[in-house]
Amino acid sequence: MLKKIYHIDTPDGAATEMYEIDAREAIAKFPKEWSDTPWPAKKKAPEETKASTPAGEPTAPFEAREKGKGWWAIFDSTGAEVGKSIREPDGIAFNSMSDDDKDEYVKLHTKED
């Protein structure tokens, strides 16, 4: 028996038909991707919030977090990655810095060459 389910990345919201057992498994294993009901339309971000911060300018506070496989990155308050990837010891050292030192580090390492 076929069942209609919906994938989040389908641009026109069209349903996908799968065998019922496969559809239940897809929804159970990947609930953020598949649904029994159509996904709501994606909301557009207001233009005002985009213009409030100059493009490419990181905002404090900064935090180094692990990206995986031994690589870390520095992220700003919006969750955007700042600068190049760093290794774990550098990430731990960055997190132990004061906020002023973190600001200086970010300014120094994000300069355009």
C-alpha cells in the first residue's frame, strides 16, 4: 500500500509516494526531514534585521567550538563562523581569554590581506 509523505526540501510542497512501511521508517528515522503533513512555508527574514549589522562584521561575544575531526572554529553571537579553522589546543586557549582579548584576536585574524 502506498502512502504520501512530505520532504522538507521539496520546493513546491509536493508529496512523495512510498510504500507505507518505508514511509513510516523514513519519518521515524528522520523526523526533521520527513512528515505526514505538508511543511509550513518558510518565512523570509525581515530586511531590517539584515541591515542592522554591516555585512561581514562579526559581533561579540565570541566562542570557539568543535567542528569535528579535531578542527575548531570561532563563532560570533549570531552563530556565524569567524576566520579560519583552528586546532583544539588553540580553541581551548581562545575560550580561556578575556572578552577584550577575544575581540583583538578576532580583529587580527579576520583582517583582509
